[in-house]
Amino acid sequence: MGRKSLIYYSYKILVFLFIVFVILPLLYTLGQALFESGASSLLKQVFSYEALILLAKSIFMSLTVAVLSVIIALFLAFALYKTNLYAGRIIRLILLLPLFVPPYIYAVAYKDIFNAFLGNLQGGYAMIAVIFLLVIIYVPLALIIIGGALSNTGIEYEEVAWLFTSKRKTIIKILLPLIKPAVFSAFVLVFIFSISEYSIPVFFGVRVYTTEIFTQFSAFYNHSLAVYQSFLLVIICFVLLYYEHRYIAEAPFLSMGNKGLRIKKYNLGRFSFFVYSSVVFWLVLTVILPVAVLLRQVLMNTGIFMKAIHLMGKAIANSISLSMVAALVIVFMAFVIAYYNERHEKNRRYFDNLLLVVFAIPSIIFGISLIKFYNTSLLDFIYSGSMILIIAYTGKFLFIAVKLASNSLKQIPFSYEEASLMAGAGFLKTLRSIILPLMMPVLFLIFLLAFIFSMSEISLTLMVYPLGMELMPVKVFTIMANAPDSLNAAMSLISFGVVFIALMVLYLIYNKVFEKARYRI
Amino acid sequence: MRYIYLLIILVLFSCNEDKKQVVVYTTVDQVFSEPVLKDFEKETGIKVKAVFDTEETKSTGVVNRIIAEKNNPHCNVFWSGDPLRAVFLKQKDLTLGFDCKEAGDIDDVFKDKDGHWYGFSARARVLIYNKDLLKDEDVPESVLDLTKEKYRGKFAIANPLFGTTTFHFAALFMTMGDEKAKEYMKKLKENNVVIATSNGDVKKRVANGELWLGLTDTDDANEALKEGAHIGIVFTDQDGMGDLIIPNTLSIIKGTKNLDVAKQLVKYLISKDTERKLAYSCAQMPLHKNVKVPPEVPSLDKIKPMNIDYEATAKKLESIQNYLKKWVESP
């Protein structure tokens, strides 16, 4: 089968499945909300002065988080990807830890630290705490994107620049402009994640737009108003994405993988101590300190660890297998969709926009949509099984996966495929021998991210998890309601540990399997 | 062709409802409810599939799930930690009226008149205080005392939009009347009340000395004592309006496919034996007569309860919710 027909039909089938399984439930819920009586008064509430002030507050908070996250990630990415910092590769992996963990657990761990040093947080201090925590949680995401872009800037640009100017000017005038698209992408993603996040603001009693949605949904059971309010969030994310499309356009220098390019490492010289101290400080702040707080609580009650393991054993196994399946589905779909989008541009934006809508919608609304659509006698086999979770995670995280895969494909010149086809290799052989090997680091990273997000996604999981199925985040949060602090801490540590170990194992397998191709992350 | 037969058999097998299972959604903390459900499984051989609520969703996750599933309910039995959710579901026409003889000796005030919910094992709202920070003579005896200057900024309540705190404030509005209740709430704000995320958060903050006092439930207070916290417990307003008693409730969801099994679970949960277990695990007070309890669990006979109608209180809540929201959000 030729390239065009295989990819074309695969793409069409996947888009069709996505629309049927993911978009239709959302349309159904939106339709119900739109056509129910009192819709006009709901619209008035959505656009009320108070609601718009809250929205402005959310935007301010998310902008601050995005700016700070990107600045810190830029510094860390340079230190860890472009210098010979001691143990840089290991530190890079450890710094991903905040991504593994549901934000709520970080809030719980840090609350004790805040209380110890700052006392009871109120008003503006609570908002600062929320921003601080969101920055900690999302810097790793920005770090992966910016670090990947830095890895991908070929040495040639820098070596040529060094012939004429200093290293400092090379960084400012060559390197930074090259990675500007990655920086902007990181900014947009962090913004979208933080504006949709509600558990941390709720925890600290900070009122933002998403807490209002949560309150309407959970305290007032006003699903329709919550749905309307969610779409305002989606519109904002759309506007940002539009500018991102315009800004980065055809910029080819955005990737997450090192495709065998040589990377120029900078010698830190007299800045070594400062840079290293800063990186270690960040490591202590974001990983060691919260883990230490949790460990301290666990050690106050010996034997609690075994109890936690006993409680979570089955849930861990279920979560790992489910997240792996979801990650595989996401990787496959992302590759096909990204490939088709990059090689047939005209249709690109419509499906990207659909993916963005689902990504930006708050998880609880998405969950309710899935319940209302699938909870029928005809579709009960989906609702009552693991498939509902696969659909949920795929819907939620496909946007990021496609984005990353698309960006990686931009860097693979089409001429490589043309040359292969002209040499007589069929499309499948070209795919196997040229495209996939070049994309393998990115596909693996997409798999890792999809795996991490699926393992730690809580709001959506709670809404739709099949009856009787034990899952790790559900177990941690349901027991947390009235368990001793030491048990909560033990379960949180086990959650960290499980995800981290799973990632290490996958990373080792990846490096072993693809050793020959020398595509190391 | 044989694969088609296999497929048909598999489909039939998977469609064949397993009658030996019951689905229960519960807002009662998993650490307390799960052992009871596991005992039911062991004793009857009926598999229990449970959905629990979380600290994060604050007792609203399972209720929202029941509402969303209304056209094709999966839940057979709803076990709520308070009557409010049970009344709410009744108002939404999501529950079934049924006869429960096992609740015969429970006071009628703890049962729905139409049989849509039955109460058992109650908690009470209590004030907990840190004994290292507050002398006995300074301990308040009424929730109304929290407006006093000496407690300014030193006491907490959980967010009154969620959980049992919602119920408590609705009960205060019923008992005191709207005007006095609003005046009281205004004074609470002026006295810098700390709004915690949950009853568990209140317990934690009082236990660790961050605050002197907090309003919470007896099971949270009991957990704090078990964890070694140096706290005292006050059943409030014993010389006045009385203390709010919050029973667990059991409802059967309308349209449930396993009605007999659901009734069997209800019968088990409402039994004296379950009340005894909950008394030992989380200090919940039995509503049946003559149930053996540990010494630290008070008898309801010794607590003056607030005189309220639970159904009317739930309806009251609907009318004051917007006020409560504004109150929480006000500076």
C-alpha cells in the first residue's frame, strides 16, 4: 500500500474514532446545557462582572506561573543540557519528579512547610503559595520542552558564531532565538495546565475561575453552569494557541529528541559554583524537601510502610498496566495524526483545535460528559470496563502528544523520505528504516509523558473509574480522607516511587533496545 | 465460524448479570466503611463493588456520579455520611421508598417518612480544642461563643459549602432563624474565623497547635485522639439549642437492578452489629438501643440533640447556599 493511502486511511479512521469516542460525549453535554431551560440566565452568570474578575485573576495567576516556569526552566535547561554539569543527566531525571505526582499531594506536603515557617496562609500569601506550588509542578514540563530544543540545536551554528563573537553573545543572539519557539510552546502549555488546575487553589482557599467551576459542580450540582463556564476557559486557550501557530509557523527548531546531532557543551568556568548551587537548590526545594517531609511522617510510625504497600498492591498493578495501554494508544495516534498533519497541512488546524478543546476542558466536566454519554445499556460495556479510562486519558492528553510529535516531524526533512522512495524502498520500509528511528526519542518521551499523566490523573479517574477497579490515585485519595498522616505520607511516597521506578525501567529498556541507533535521551 | 460462536458465548457471558454482587456508593471515609463492607462480603458471599469519596472532592464526587448515571443507574445502595445527600437525591427522584423492619427501634426523626432513607450510627458536631493552648475555663460551651474577642483568629471551621459543615450551618439557620443566623455568621467573619479545607484539616490544625479550636465531627476528633493529639472535645450548646446529631443514612437507588441484594446490604448495614463496629472504629453513636460500645463513645441519651427536621433542613440549605457562598468568598 502506498504512503498516501495507508496514512490517509489510518488518519481518517483515527480522527473518526476520536470524534465518536471523545468529541460526541462533549457535544452531547454541551447540547444538553444549551437547550435546557434557563440557558440565557446561565449565560448572564458566566459573563457577570464577578465571573469576569475571577477569570482575570486566573489569567494573571497562570501568566505569572508560565513566565516564572519558563525563566527557571530556561536556566535549568541550559545548565543541564548545554554544560558539563556533574551528574547533569541524573539530576535531569530526578527533577521530573513533580510531574509524577498529583498536584494535591504536593499541596499537602508543602502546607506543613509553609505552616512551620510562615504560619497560617491567608489572602495574598495564599495566592503566592499557589503560584509557588504551580511553578514547582510545571517547571519540569517546560524543562523537557526547552531542554529538548537545546539538545537539538546543532553545533554548527554555535561554532560558526564563535568564530566571530563571544560565547555570551552566541547564547544571546544565536541560541536563544533558535529555541524561541520551544520557549513559547512551553509557556503556552504551562499556562493551559495552570489555568485548568483547581485542586491547589481549592486547597489553599484561593478563589479563581476553576474553583468557581468546581463549586458550581460540587456544591450546587449545577452541571450546566459549570459546563458553560468551562467553555470560556477553552476560548482563552484557543486564543493563545492561535498566536502560537502564527508565531512559530514553520520554525523547524523545536523538538524533544537528539537525533544524533553533536551538542556543544559550554564550560561554566567561574560560574560553575553559582550554577551548580542554583541547580542543587532547586533540586532540594522541589524534590528533596517534600520527600523529606513525607519521609519524616512515615518514620514516625514504623510498620506503616508495609500497611500502605498492602493497601495499594493491587491498585499499583492496575494503574501501571492501564497507563501503559493508554500511553501506547496515545503514541500511536499521535504519530499517525502528526505525520498526516505535517505532510498535508491544509487540514491541520481543525483537528488540532478539537484536540485543544478536550485538553483545555476541566477534567470533571469531561468526566461528566463521558458518564452521560456512555452510561447507557448499549454502551455499558465501555462504561463498565477499562476502555472508558483509555478513552478519557487519550482524549485528555492527545493534544500534547500530537504537538510534540508534530514538532519533531518538522525537523525531519521530507527529502529523506523522497530519497528513500526514489531508491526503491516502499513506504512501510521508509517508515521503519528512516522515519521511526529518527522519531524514536520523541515517541519514547511522548510515551513517558502519557504514562506519567495517566498514572497521576485524579479528577477524571475519580469520575469514571469502573466499579470495583482499584487504581493508585483513587486509592490514595479515598483513604486520605481520614487516615493518619503517616499512612497518607507512606502512600504518597509509594506513588512517587512506583512511577519513578517504572520510568527508570522503561528508560533502561529503551536505551538497551535502541543502543545501536545511538539515540540516547 | 467457530470464532463467531466463541464471540457469541463471550458476549453472552459478559452480558450475564452476576446477581451475586451489589454496588454501593459511599461518602463515609473508606478507612471506616470498607472493613464493614468486606465483612458483609465474607458473611454473605455477595461481592461488593464500592465507590468511595475523597478528601479532594469533599463528599460530592459520588453524589455527582449518581446524578450523572440517573438514566442507567449502576449504584444499588447509597451509604451517606449525613442525611443531606440522601434527602437531596430523594428530591431529585433518584431513590426508592422501601420498608426496612430492621430500623424498627430507631427513632422516627432519623428516618424518612416515605422510606427513602434510614439513619443509623450517628456522629455529632463537636468543638475540639488544644489542651496545651486553652485552659479548661476558657473552653467555649456553645458555637455562639466563637464570636467572642478572645478567640479572634484562633478557631477554624471547614468550608460550609461542603460536607457536614454545610449541614451544620443549615441546621443553625433552621434553629436560630435567618436573621439571627446571618448576624452570627457576620460576627464569625469579623472575628477572623479560619476556613479550613475540610474537617480533617480542622482536626490537624488544632492538633498541631496552629489553632486553639475547631468545629468538626466526632469521628475526626476520635482519630485525633487515637493519633495521640492532646485535645479536648466539647458537645456544644447542651444548655441551649443542643448539638447537631448527624446519622449515616442508607438509600436504595431507583431503577436498581439488584433490589433483593440491595435490601440485604441495607439490612446488614443498619444492624446493631454494624453499629457496634462503627462505634469501635470511629466512635459513631448507635441509634439502635442496647448496642455495646467502647467507654469513650458517648450515648445519645447523654447528649442534648438539636431539634430539627432533617428533610426541612436539607430544603433550607438550598435557600441559603448562595448566601453561604458569598459568606465564604467575602474578605
